[in-house]
Amino acid sequence: MGSITGLKRGAFTSIDNSGQLRVGPEINPGTAGQALVSGGPDEPARWDTHTGTIQPLTMGSNLSLASGAASFNGGTADTINATDTNTQLNLTGGDGITITNTGGLNRTITTDNDGTTITNTSGQNAVIKVPNALSAGTNLSFSSGTTFDGSAVRTINLNASLTSIDSITFTSTSGSTALTGNDYAQNPTTMTNFDLTDTSNIVSPYFFHDIYDPSSLDSDSLTTSYANIFSSNLFNSFTAKQTSCAIELRVYNAQFTTSGRFTYARLAGNNKTSSADEFTNVYSTGGRNTERIIHQADESDDVNLTQTWLLTGLTIGNSYNLYPQMRSSSTSNSIYAGGSYPACVLRGYYLPSTGV
């Protein structure tokens, strides 16, 4: 390629030059290490020593130069090295916790299961059984095995034959309670060593039983009008447990006239003596009143009388009052109680479901 001289002003994207680059009026090629320095506006460029300020590069945290220098200004070649410092927390597994190093900064935290009572199933803890087994006590048994630790389903049963029991106490509630024996033919439930003579076991056939028996004679002179006998000393009230019951009155009747008298008795529902308060008008008794002729004498007869009333149509749970009242067809007719005479008795009892 021939030499090119006489360069002219122009805009170039690049200049390829394999020879010297001379500048200035002296056509100066410069010396080794010099840099091309601008002379400013309208002044030629020149080869000269660079007089600008060079800012050094200082090493920061976790960086260092291979030369050991604290900074780099480009004067000589050097190498930057990075320090890899582990700043992760020091994790320590506590009770029931295991920490596994899985490489680098990675750690895996898991529960430390014994595999006997607790295990891991599909990434979750699962209870296998309880540490201690439950044993069945007296009168109890398991559907299988003799102990229960939760590892398998069990049913706890109350044994058919109960033994070593000191007492059985029913709860005090409005619901009924019962001990029911075997009703299979020819196989009744036997009772052994039951003390039925204890006061708590004595059961009266009567749901109430009033006895009026003063130490000295008490007498009532009957008139033709009804009155409560013996100053209402035989009054009673009860709460019905069945829809019907029997009320019984036992009283000594003394008549001291040769003409004889009719003796009447009835039940009142309150302390009043009008016919409107007679028991049948207060409570249902099947359409009949309770007035009865309980003695008819043809002369002066003394006799211990018994009168029984059947009350029906009662409401279970309702309370009822009973006032026995008596009268005579005329005077000279009395009733006695106490002293040397029999006691006067008022009592009530329930009837069986059949036979009424």
C-alpha cells in the first residue's frame, strides 16, 4: 500500500494506522509513555505527560487485592479477591428437635420421634399409642386383650356378673329408677343377705297412714250437719302417683239411744263443710259423691266401723287434700278415739292395675 499524505478534515468512524502518529508544528511523534493531550480550542494537540487526578479504588468489606495493597490506582496490574464469610445463625436442636446440615447454608429441622409412641406419617406427626397402658378394673373388661394403649380400637364392657360392690346409689332425679329381676319363667331373681328389716327397707302398703290415738278419750257428738272429725286431726294430703286410689277410714261409733241412728261419712277436698266442697265436686270420682251410710243401728249399738272410698280420675303429680267428715240422722250419736277406745285411722293405698 502506498503512503498517504496530506490528510484533510473529515468525520471518520475509525482510523487504522500502523505507523507513527505525529502531531504539532514540529510533527512530534512523542516519547514512550506520553499521552495525547488536547491544547484547547484552536490549539494543536500534543504528546505530553498526563497531569489529571487519578482516584484510587479502595477495597470494601470481604474484598482484597492479591498484591496486599489497600487500594488500586491502575498503575500496575492486580487481582481483586472476594472472601466467602458464613453469617448463618448457629442452630442447636433442643428436646424433641433435630437439625440436619444439608449443605452450604441449608439446614433441615425435624421432630425427634421415638417411633414407639409417636411417628411421622406423610410429613405429619402421628400418635401410635400412649406411653402407659390402661387396665380394666373390677367388673370391667375390654372387647379384646387385657389392656388399652390407644394403638387399636377397643370397647370397654361392664361385666354381666357384678362383684365386690359396697353400695349402689341411684341419682335423685325426676326420672324413675328400678332394680328389675329376671322375669323368665321358672327363673326368678333370688335375693341373698338382704336386710329387709332395716327401717330404710320397710315399705308400707299405704302411701299415707294417719292414726289418731290420744292418751285420753276424745269424743265427737255428731249432728245432722257434716263436720271435720276430731277437730281435723285426721286431715291429710297426698300427691297422686296413679289415677286412682283407695281411702280407708276406721272409727269407733257409739250410739246411746234405743231408737238407733244412721251414721254418714264423706270426704271433703278442703277444710270447708258445705256440700260444694265435697270431694266429688272438687275432683272426679266417676260421677259419684263420697257420702256413704256406714252404720244403721236399730238400738244403742257401739261398733268399730270401716269405710273405704275409691277415688278415680286423679291426675298423676297433682296434690289432693282429704278431710274426713261425718254426720248423724239425729242426736245421741258419737264417735270415740283414744283412752280405752280404739284409735281412729285414715289411710290410703293404690290398687293393682288389674282387678279394679
